[in-house]
Amino acid sequence: MSRGESGAGKTENTKKVIQYLAAVAIDNSSSKQLGTLENQILQANPILEAFGNAQTLRNNNSSRFGKFIRIEFTRSGQIAGAFIDWYLLEKSRVVRQNRDERNYHVFYQLLRGASRQMREMFLLGEGGTESWDYTKDSNNSIAGVNDLDEFRALMEAFHVMGFTQDEQVAILSIIAAVLHIGNLEVVPERRGSEDARLPNMAQAERICHVLGIPVDAFAKGLLKPRVKAGREWINQSRTAEQVKHSLDSLAKSLYERGFGRLVEMVNGKLDTKGEGEGFIGVLDIAGFEIFEVFIYRLLSRYRFADSPHHYSQIALNSSASITQTKSCNNFSTTICLFWSKKSMPARELSGSSSILAMICNPPLT
């Protein structure tokens, strides 16, 4: 279990542990070389960091989600497979960041690293981060970090993991769609009216083009969603403020479900269908920070970080554990490894509902 305040070194320690486990597996291999599976496990980290990490006030590469990484081994000590489970992604960051912070890394990497062909495919134009509502108020860059190089590293990680071109496009199209959703303007129908309208249908068409949905159904679902009143279904008019909240909710939910699907795909690449004799698990609990604007959803993150005993229940069946505390920049981080001969059931990932259903029945913020 890796726990501590934000910036204590949980993410870096977790990466070192995984690198060590891969190195140990190589020592137990007859070839003494980094195999495909070991390399894929290491390359899964840049993908998770791009989509799940962001710059905060105290950390330039802060994990905004918790994860449990299970690495399975054969009786001879070689890696037989791996599985990643995730918890509590901070989806509120997608639409709003505090001063001197950033959105998730992948937004900046895409905007600075996308090829001309990719920009045309996603209708991104030639603008930078300042052209998009969900990134324009955040930090433009991180000292010592080149977003273009990071995007190239992300593409290389996709290649090593075995993601096809279509799979890469499907993943990145979610990021582009979220950017376009943030730029959709909503205004009152006319002076004195509360009904909302979309003054720039071209922007709505860009969103629908990237998502592959009909623009008429999209607009109707936003402005006059179908709701149930008693035993009947009616089309309810929305105010501009309500529609804007629905768009933010859609962007957050779309990103979260896309992230879940990404992790599911990574797990599919790491699943060799082998019979592991046991596994070593690393639980990386997301850190907690004090924010100027405290959002209700962060309460659950506080509960998550403040109650490691609850989440350590996943390791109660472990045969043994090793715990070590390290100090880094006046913060402490605790690493606790669990290993077991018993297999753990994989958490079922629910399939995402259709995008139009998410629009007509927006999730709670």
C-alpha cells in the first residue's frame, strides 16, 4: 500500500516497485531479457499517467485516482499476467482547475503533439490550450516537461501495449470531444426568456462529428430532454445555466467512462490467460490536498485517503506483507506489498450507456 500526502512520492515509489518486480522476473527467466509482457507492464504506466495524472499545487505529476496493480507470477517466478483496478477518478478536474494547476496531462499532450492529420480528424484547428474553455485558465506548461515529447512517449506506449490504430483513435476522440463540449456556447432564446438555445450550431456539429452521433438528437437532448412526469413522457425546456451544467456533467462522465474503458483495454492486453500461482499487489492510494474551492466530490477522495484500513481489506487474504516508510521532501510515503496464493475476483466494469442517453439523462455533478 502506497499512501501519504500529495507530493510524498507515492506514484514514483509505485513505479520503482513495478520496475523491481519486472527485473526480478527477468532474473528468473532463462533469456535474461525484458520480455513482451514485462515491457507491456512497464509501458502501461505512461498511459495511466497521461489520462489519470495532472499538475497540482504540490505535485507536477499527481495521480488523481487510486489504483491497485496485481502482478501474477508462475511457480518459477516469471510474470504470468497483470491486472489494474482503479478508484475515484477526480473527474471534476476535467471542467475546472484551481489556479496554478492543470487539467489531465493528455489534453495538453494532444493539443501540442497531434499531427496535422489527427487535428483534421478531430477538428482541433491550429489553436493551442488557450483556445479551449477547459484548459485556457490552467497552467500553460510545466517546468522541465515537454508535452510534445510526452505525447510521443504515449504513442510509443500504445504501440508497445499492442493498441491498434483504430483503438488509439477511439481513445483520443474522447479527449477531443471533451474539448469541443467545453467550447459549446449556450444562451437564452431571447431577452426575458428562460429557454436556452445554441447560437453556434457549427460547434455542436463538431462535437457530433467526433462522437459519431446525429446533431439533431444531440441538440434536442440538451435543450428539451425527454423526462417522465407521472406516467407520461414530456419534453422539458432547459435554461441556459441548466444546459451548461448538463454539458459539464456530460464532459466529466464521458471522460470517466473513457478512462474506465482505457483501463479495461490495458487489462485485456496484459491478460495472457496464464495460470499464476500467486500475485503481488501494489495499492497506490491517491493523495489529498487542501483546495481553495472545496467540491463535494473531494470529500469522497478525503475518505479514500484517510481510511486506508477500508481499502486494505482487499489484501486480508494475503499470506504476508512487507511495509517500509520512505521520506521525500519532508513528506513520508508508505509502501506495503501484499502477496497471496489466492486469486482475487476482478471487478466488473459496467458498460457505458449511449452518449445520447447520457445527454438526455445527465448524471449528477
